[in-house]
Amino acid sequence: MGSIIAFLPRGVFDDKTTRLMGDAFDSACVALHDKGQPTIVHEIMARRIIVAVRKGERNPRRLRDAALAAVKRSDDWS
């Protein structure tokens, strides 16, 4: 879970929500098969999870999918 912490604003989310976001982020990273993505990719995925949580999403699979949506689109361009 520690991987998303660097991207989270301090004190905004409770422990349970932070854990949920971390699990979704880790799941998204695993789905990328750890292709050595640059930090910006992780930042974009984290931001997408944060936006989804702020809109009320709490389903881990949908949070993961939100994170991967930006990466999928960029993969489609190559």
C-alpha cells in the first residue's frame, strides 16, 4: 500500500479509505505487469483513484479500472 502514499494529500482520507486506495493502486500496478513504468504513470494512476474516491467510488475493482484507463489509452496510441 505504501506506493500510493506519496501521491496522497495529507490528512484528507481516513485510514480505511487510504488502505482501499492503496490496494486499488497496487492492483493496477500488478495489472501493468511491472513494466518499469515511469513515475508519471504511477502519478496519473494515483490521481485517477483520488478523483474517483472524491466522487464517492469505493469499489476496489472500479478504482483499479479508473487508474488503468489512462494507461490503456496511452498504450493504444503506440
